[in-house]
Amino acid sequence: MAAFPEVPKISYEGPDSRNPLAFRHYNAEELVEGKPMKDHFRFSVAFWHTMRGTGADPFGPGTMLRPWESGQDTVENAIQRVRVFFEFCQKLGAPFFCFHDRDVAPEGKTLAESHKNLDAVVKVIKEESQRTGIKLLWGTANLFSNPRYMHGAATSCNADAFAFAAAQVKKALEVTKELGGSGYTFWGGREGYQSFWNADMNREMDHLGKFLHMAVDYAKEIGFTGQFYIEPKPKEPTKHQYDFDAAACINFLRTYGLEKYFKLNIESNHATLAAHNVEHELEYAGMQGFLGSVDANTGDLLLGWDTDQFPTDVYLTTKIMLVFMKYGGIAPGGINFDAKVRRESFEPVDLFYAHIGGMDCFAKGLKIAAAMRADGELERMVKERYSSWDAGIGAEIDAGKHDFKSLEKYMLQKGDVTPNKSGRQELFENVVNRYIF
Ligand code: XUL
Ligand code: CO
């Protein structure tokens, strides 16, 4: 049975198209700066939102109409779902996908049964992946939904939870390798604490460091060579989450000697929850050598939680693409749509509208970013802003020719700082808008 009989293969029709089931900007093979668009983005569909999102919220149950769901949490239904998923990705033209172990296969009554269920479904994922050429961007394990992880997984006060999580990640690494995954992500869902009174933060973080080393060791043992990622998020569901933002994650990785093995998977809506924005987080990761992958979505200015909406803001996608291009691209990472349709958008076709919109918005952002780079005006303006560092005292400081004593002497002679550069923020914004509209 075809799950989306009314949806054709989505194709590129150009900016004037009025067809809602076509791309206006995303043209997979079109070259931008000599590279096909598809390689700039490496778009991925998230199994958890696309196939398992029910539309439930804290005030009411699911709303989604999904004719392929039998209503039973069986391996048989899980396999059916996998087939639907690949039909979706193929029609959309997405080259990658991501999943958690528990999204794709039902959790059994025992660990052994869960492993068995996962193996049965992974066999079909592998078949479908080979049939369609759609590849695994990264795999991950769900270490936050089951009640056993109420205090966290690696950072739990209950050592059994650590052990169970280790067993789960071991298996998830094996299946990620089996599927040829390019990476493996850790999002520390409940790795944090709620109350200062009952938490031993230092001990918890030591355990997290130990856990990630075990993952690195096991990957080496089985020959998994994909990239490891940590996904920062400051809060939700935990109040104080250890992987708060890019800076906290990088500090953690260096403290525990993990910096060689990990990069960051930056998520836009997580960045805003940390009171940053995604371009800040990406640039921070990029300049420190930790730019890994992106979970693309957006929040809502008027709602303070992780709403995981599809990105439709071209300023946002332009900034993301500028950072990617600055650091030589996002591979082996990609752009994973960690985004869900709204509760009211309950029809299967809405999944297509959502992804098409996100992909087109990134494609437009890429074209704008490429035009900015070709023109070079913004870059020249930034360079000019720092020009006091290119000659005279600035160049001497950069060349290591000064210390506090010599600088005091310089200032005693000069008297005071000469204000020489306006920030020109408004002009910068106007120049940016020249490329946008
Ligand atoms: C949760 C989130 C996760 C991770 C994978 O906010 O972003 O879906 O991306 O566990
Ligand atoms: Co995410």
C-alpha cells in the first residue's frame, strides 16, 4: 500500500511555481560555489517527529491521522512504519534520516526482548536504505522516556540506570554501524538536576564523562568510525542541564579528555532556550573546531518552550549557511529536521508541506549567503571595523611586541583613546537586506 498516493515525487519547479508540492528554490544538483545544493545541506528527516509524532500535548491526546498505524505497538506495525517512512523520504528527495532506538522498534518487557525487536526492525531499515539509497545521518538511543531514567541516565543517582543506559547505547552503536551511519548523537535528555539540595553535581558529571569514554572505547572495539556528537540544550525536561550550550559542552569535553572524539549537534530551538541564537552557537562551535551537525527547527517568540517548528525564516537559514560555508561545509554532519507539524496539522500531506518549506527556506538562504560572499561587501565592512588592528599599535600588540608597561607608556604619551569607528549596525542591517529583498 502506498501511504501517500496523492503525492508525486517532489520536484524543483523554480521560484514562480504555485504548486505547493514542488520546490521553488531547492534544486538538489544545482551548483552553488561549485558544490551541488544537496551536499551543502545533507537534509535528514527525523523518524521520531515524522513517524511517531502524535500531536499530543500536556492538555490533550494525539490528533494525527496516520492511516498506516494499526494502533498496536508491535514489531509488525513498526516494520510497516519503516516502509512508509522510506516512501516519504524518497518522494521528498531527502538523502538522510535520523532515529532513536525506541522510535523505530517497540521496547520489550526485558532488555533482551528490546534488542530482539530492534534487530527485526533494523533488518528492514537496512533493506529500505539499500533499496532507496537514503542513508543514516546519525543514530541515537532514547535515554529519557522510560521511567527508569527519571533521574537521568549516565548521571542518575541509581547506578542501575547507568548500566541499563550503557547496554542500550552499546546496542544502538551496533545498529548505527550496521546501517552505515555517519554519526552518533548524545542528547542528554535528563542529564542534569532539579534541586541543589539533593544533587551531587560533580559526581554526576564524572559519571557522564566516564559513560562517553565507554562509548568511544566500544566504538573503537567494533570499528564504528562515525562522528560522535553532543547536542546542547539548557533545560527541558531538566531544570539545570549539563550540556547547557556550546560553550558548556566544549568545556565539558575538554575537562574529560573527550575533545578528540566529539563535535556538537547544534539545535536552533535549544540555542534560543539558552538565550543565544543558532548563529551564535554555530560560530562559537566553528571557531573552536567543534562544528558538527545541525538540528534545524525554530521556536516561537511568544512561547517559552521547545516547540520544534519547521524553519521558515530566511534570515535564520542565511546565517546558518554563512557559518557552514565559512568553516568548509557541514559534512559528515547535516541538517536534520528535528521539527514537527503542529497539532492542528493532522493530515499526512502536512508532513510534506512542512519539509518542503524547510528545505526551500534553506535553499534560499544558501543562495543569499553565496551572493553575500561573492560580493564581499559585508566582509570588507567587518574588516574595516577592526582596521586599528592592521597597523600601528594594534599590529604591534598582535605581533607580541607589547606588555602592560609599554602600553602604559604609549597611553601616557597619547593621552586617551581616539574614537575612530562607528558600529554602523543599522548600515550593516541595510546592506544585509540588500541581498534579502
Ligand atoms: C530534544 C531533541 C532530541 C535530540 C535527539 O529536544 O532535540 O530529539 O535531537 O535525542
Ligand atoms: Co534535537
